[in-house]
Amino acid sequence: MIRSLCVYCGSSNGADPAFAEATRELARACVEREIRVVYGGAQVGLMGLLADTALEAGGTVIGVIPQALIDREIGHRGLTELHVVGSMHERKALMAELADGFVALPGGVGTLEELVEVYTWSQLGLHRKPLGLLNVSGYYDGLAAFLDHAVREQFLRPEHRAVLAVESQPDALLDRLERAEPPRLVNWLNPSRV
């Protein structure tokens, strides 16, 4: 059962208004399910919209942000909790620790990097939390196609590909994450023995 969801998303709103609408829908869906939102702590872009929408709906929002971004005055000052940390590495580790699952909304390289890191941690057996992409207006079609290609080329196991849920609607994605079986742990020295 997911009680806290780490959401990675852009520090801008992006070109398509559907990105902002999906962000609002995800925030409201989390509040309706009594899931607290854990995110990167900024007040800008989809990040700020996510936090503001969840707070307006009566939800709990926890931000984690490095001091360098606070110094640049992009930290959100109205959150339920705001953790200020020393580095991006500390930020990602604390966000992962606070969450029961992970979702990526549309975003740029930082969003992708954060998602891929927790995806890799799952593959290595460092956590067994569900992961998902909210594929708004086909934004992540290329990434999903790449992962399928990696399976065909035998760089990614089918069971590891299956760990990353891809849905276009927030409620459908949350349903899948809540039903997800924890990933199977892999013995990397002898993959045939688990």
C-alpha cells in the first residue's frame, strides 16, 4: 500500500497544457487516496503546481531541496515539511527513503536522471518499491520504446522492464502501482539462481 509517493517532474510547465492538467489530476488523486506527496521542494514549473494543488486539496506535501536551490530562491515556503539538504545526492536519497513508490511526470534531463536512478536501484535489489511513468500526451513514448528495444537486444530483462508501469491517466497509474508485485531480487553472480 502506498502512503507516500515520490513524484519527479519538470521545473517548467512544458509546451503542452495537458502536462499541467495531468499534474493537477495526479496531485488530487494522491490526496483522495490519502497519499502524501514527496517531491523536489521547488515552487516553479510542474513541481510548484504539484505542491500547490495537493496543498489546496488538503494533502500533505514534503519537499526535499539542496541549500544551493534555496539560495536561488526557488524553494517552496508553504509546504507541510521542507527538508533542506547539502547536495543533489542527499536530496535523491532522502526522497527515496521517504517514499513507498515513484512516479515521473513530464520533465527534462533531471527528471529522467532521477527516475533512471531509482529504476536502477530496483534492478539491483536496493529497493522493492513500484515505479511508474505518467505518459501524458505520449511524452514518454520514446523512452518506453527504448526500454522495449533494450529487452529485445538483451540488455534489459523482461522482468525488469515490467517493473516500470506506464499509463496515461493518473488514477490508472496509481491503481497499477498499488497492485504491483515487488520486483524479484536477482542474484547477479548467478542470475539463474534467485
